[in-house]
Amino acid sequence: MQLEDLVLVSVDDHVVEPSDMFEGRLPARFADEAPRVDVRDDGTEIWRFDGKEATNIGLNAVAGRPVEEYGIEPTSFAEIRSGCYDIHDRVRDMDANGVIASMCFPSFPQLCGQLFAKASDPDLGLAVLRAYNDWHIDDWCGTYPGRFIPLALPPIWDPAAMADEVRRVATKGCHAVSFSENPAKLKLPSFHSDHWDPFWAACSDEGTMVCLHIGSSSSLVVTAPDAPIDVLIGLQPVNIVQAAADLLWSPVLRTFPSLRVALSEGGIGWIPYFLDRMDWIYTRHHRWTGQDFGDKLPSDVFAESVVTCFIDDPAGIELRHRVGVDSMCWESDYPHSDSTWPLSPETLMKSLDGVPDDDIEKMTHRNAMRHYRFDPFAHRPKEQCTVGALRATATDVDVTPRPGGRPPAPKMTKASDLTRHPGTNR
């Protein structure tokens, strides 16, 4: 397959929410309590909600910057590429990158709506969360049908309300929800309890994908305070192995066999060894640990229930049949520093050398379409969805790296530096 013929659907990108997103979306009694963007004396912009601050409006939203400027910042809209928060410019950036469709995770509420869960009034939290979901589905995704996979946030403080919200957004065409890869780290019940059963049941009934994004437990992988920050960055994706193990040994996937879970931004190269290890443990130890997979192995349940996601993972693509090529979905991660934008096709093609076209199509778009119940070809012919066709419409989009607005903050080079930058938990 030629680069120009690729069809790319990204199942992991991020939106920097625009400051006017809640206008007219809340019930009258909560209208004055909507989250808002404030400007501090030093010029940094923050979201403020119910007396709490989300201190980084666009965590690591560095698309369009020189690599030398990458970091936790930026801290104001003026420093962020407009494609991060403007839907029209986002589509143009997607065109320039040859990406037909994208699923966008949240920024300021955190990855499973932790900010809304902290509301002093649960009714306020639920109203704001629903307003957020409606904005995401109706405005962000609805403005360009066929270009975005809708993704909802759940009210994690109430499993029954979570189930209701899954069903509500499903009627609006949203079949994906972002949840925590380790709720115990949020001081909530773990996967091993039945606390979340109403939520799992609703997702199973509606065919809703549960997306477990790295960092959605609001915890960072810090091995030592003086460890270089490279250790944290390097371990962040692979750390989702903990969520995979938790899920496999919990009753969740066996109790709800139709449930589908995605390990968002978790990579794939580690999976063959992980599955070998899980099967070995089960075979050797289940008689005394009490685990019961019936006539299956843990790897069988993983293959049936888990969708895997990767940005650039040559080892995983080489081992794709041991990973499970029918579950693998590609990601762009725009606008973060791991993103391959604006050269995603070129980067991916290096790993696809010698891969049959059928496998390429599965990994680049067909798996995403099937697992996330999404069809861009219902809105435009496939030949207009290719890298070549999209880029031909975006020759005027400037993708040249440009310096950010203000002088960069002091560099963070070790794990302990993160403690002086509030809000760095993803």
C-alpha cells in the first residue's frame, strides 16, 4: 500500500476546551456556577469551577511548537495552536495530517471527569458533566459529521447515574466513554468489587466502548524524586499493564462478556509477553488462587474483550498476530508531545513495510470503525478519505513549527519538578 492510499482513523486525540463551551447549556439555577476561564495576574489562564482550579488549560498541548519548547505547558490560549480548541481549525489540521477521523479525550475536567466529581453539590456536578457531554457530541463532533468519534464522560461518583448517562448519550449516537484505568487510585472501589456493575451492564447493553486512558487515575509513575523525567515519560504508556492485569483477574470481563474495553494510548509491544505471562500464571496457579476461566485462558478473554491502541510501535506491529491484529487501533495523540502530527502517515509507514494491505486496513481504520461503531464512509466516499485526498485539500495549512507566545517556563528535568506545577496529573 502507498502512503497516499492510507485511511487513518485516530482513536486517541485530545481537545482543549474553548472558554465559551458552557454558554446556554446549563439549567437556569446552575447558569452562574458554570466552569469559566479566569486570567491570573501573571497572565496564565485557568479553568475555575466550584471553588476549584484546573491550573493547566491545555496540558502538553504543544502541537506546532519547536521540539525544544515541549513541556507541561502551555498555560494560555494565546500559546496554543488554534486547532487544539477551534473545531474548524482542528479539521484543517487533521486534513493536513491525512487523518479522516478522530476521537478526542478531555483536558481541563481530567480524563474521566474528576473535576466534576469534586463538586460540592452532586446535582451541579451532574448538570455540568451532562452539559460537557452535550457540547462534545453536538458541537465538537456534530459540526463535522463523519470526522469525529463521540466520547462521553461518566459521573464517577454514582454508578447508577453513570449507567443513565451511558444510555442517554447512546441515544445521541455516542458509543464510547472515558473511565479510570485504576479507580482505586481515585479513592473509589476497584475493578474487583461489584460497585461498578450498573455501569458495566449499561455499556454492555448499549455496545459502548469503555476507554481506559493512561493517566486517568490521576497518578503519575514516579520511581524516585530525583529520577529524570524521561523515566516518567517512558513508563507512562507501559504502566497500563497494571490496568490490563487488574481487568483480567477481576470478574468484570467474565461477568460481562459483551463488554469492550480499550487501553487508550497504552501501546502494544508489551502485550505478547503479558499474555504469555497471564496464561502461565493461570495454568500454574489457578487451582490454589481460585481463578476460573472455564475452558478459556486469560489470553482468550483478552482477545475477546480488549481493544489495543498505539501511536508508533514498530515491535507491536511486527508481532501484530500475537497482539491480536483484529483489536489494534491507531492513534495520533494530537496535540501532545508524543503525537506524530503533522507527519503521521510518514511515521506509520516506516513500521508498515512488508505488512499486507488487509492488516494495514484493519489497524488504520477498519478495527476502529467496528469497535467504536463509527462509519466515516457514510458521509463521504472512501476515496475522499485517504491521506492523499485529504492533504490535497489542505495545502494552505501552515504546519511549520512556530515558537510559543511567552518565554518558556523553567525546564522540568526530574520527577520532583512536577510538584511545583499544579494540575500535572492527566
